[in-house]
Amino acid sequence: MEVTYRTAVEPSVRYRVALIPGWIASLAVVAPVLAGVSIPPALQYAPLVVSAVLLGLPHGAVDHLAVARTRGQRPDWRAIARVFALYGVVGGAYAVAWFLAPAAAFVLFIAVTWFHWGQGDLYALRALADADHLRSVPQRIGTVLIRGGLPMLVPLLAFPDWYRRVATDLVSLFAPGAVAAIGWAFRTDVRTALAVAYGALVVATLAVGFARADARRPWLLDAGETLGLVAYFALVPPVLAIGVYFCLWHSLRHVVRLLLVDDDATAALENRDPAAALARFARDAAPLTAASLALLGGLYFLVPNPPGSVPEWVALYLVFIAVVTLPHVVVVSIMDREQGVWV
């Protein structure tokens, strides 16, 4: 298969638009934590709240255009209808699962997000950072497991009480007490085993990458991001850490990926005009972002235990994010296949 994720957009532009904002945001959050500043709980939820309109929710609101554009085609009503059907069937089935088995649905949310956020960083490393050290499929699988585990596993290891609280908030919207079914995940022995296995995977994958790298800079970027994010998620309270990461790391990188399959947006980036490129994305994402917010409001009236507090409202939002993430992963996986990311 021909590899098509490579881009003529200059590395300096790619770094400035896709990568550097996430690095800066992560450092800006870690600095006050290291200085001993106590961040009020309400403020910790702010990035997740903002993500409903800034990058987070919108980054998936162009899925109806993404597949056709990735194939070099102009999206027509058939292509758009196929994606809408995907969301209706797959997302709808997952929404039902939350009502029938919320604890299992939460575990699936973690697993799907683990894969998807790792999947996003694999693309970023290969397409945006020109990483040549990820030569084999096992290395790429290891990278997906490592990168997805940073936001999904490290907070469980470092902040188990916070993690349990968030899980309880999500599951309790449907069945208070059902979270006890996943209580095993918070046991010390389970978390210790996960930490040892994950640490070994990080060391092994980075070591193999170092041995196979022709250029040191991409490997250093990979290793630096990986180890830096281990520290970030081990130090910063999970809700705040994941909210900032979701907006300015994962979502922004995917937005840039979308820009690179849009001819007009790519031309703007090649002309060093990222503002024009991002404006095109905002225009494309606005209709379905608005529709998603309306559906989120409808979910409020359907859950057995509607939210009342800010954490509970964020939990409702995360359930909605979970429902739309599953079909979104299918779309991104099609993009991966079309662009040869795994080749």
C-alpha cells in the first residue's frame, strides 16, 4: 500500500500548529503543581467543560467529511450518509449499553479511548514528526499501548481515589453502586502489576526504537514526550490533566490531520497561514458540534439519575463523549488504513 500520510507542509509549521501547543500547555499545568499551588477542584474541571466547544468535541465533528477527503474525493451525500449511519448504529448500540450495563460500558470507554489516543499519537509521530524508528507492526502496537496508557493508565496508578471518583460519577448516572463491579481495578496488587508491565513495555519499545532509528531527533521527541507525559499524568490531578491533554494534545493533533486531507486548508498551511486553515476546520465542525451539544442536552432527560453538580455534569458529558468516540475510532481507523499508517 502506498504511504500517503506524508505531507509537504514544512516541519516548522507542523510543529508550531500541532505539537508545540500541547507541550506548552502541559508544562504550564505541571509548573504550579510542582510549586505546591493548590488548584481548586472546580477549576480542575474547566478544561473538560471548555472542550465541549474548543477542539475536544469539535475534533470529531468533521468525521462525515474525513474519509472521502482522505481518499482524495469530494464528500458527496452517500459518503456523508455512510458516516451518519455508522454513528447511528455503533454509537446508538453503545448508548444502550450504558443503560443496560454501565460498569462494563465504562471499562469499554477506557479501552476504546486507550487505543484511540494511542492511535492518534502514532499518526502524529509518523506523519508530523517524521519518526523513522517505528519500523515494525509490533513497535507500532507497543507505541499505541504506551501512548494511550499515558492518560488512561498512569492516572489510575498515581491517583486511584480520583479515578474511582470519576468512574463512580459516570456509572452512577445509570446505576448507583454498580461501580463496585470494577472495584478490582483499584486494588494495590492489580495496580502494581499494571505498573510493572507498563514500565517494561515503555523501556522495551523505546529501546528497540533507539536501536532502529536512522535519525535521532524523532526518537528523542518520542522518548521525551513519553517520559514527560508519564511525569505529567503522575503529578497533575487527573481531571485537570486529561482535560488539558484532550483539548491541546490529542484533539489538536487530529485537527491538523484533518487539515492535511483538506486541499484548501493544506494550501493555507503551506503558505504559513494556520489561522485560515483552522478557520476552515471551525466552519466544517460547527454544524455537527451544535447538533452534538443538542444531543447531549437530550441525554440529560434520558439518564435515570440526571446530574446536579459540576462533576456530575462533566460525567454526563464524558458518557456522551464515550458514545461518539466508538464510531469516531472506526472513522480514524479507516483513515489509518487509507494513509498506510501501519505499513
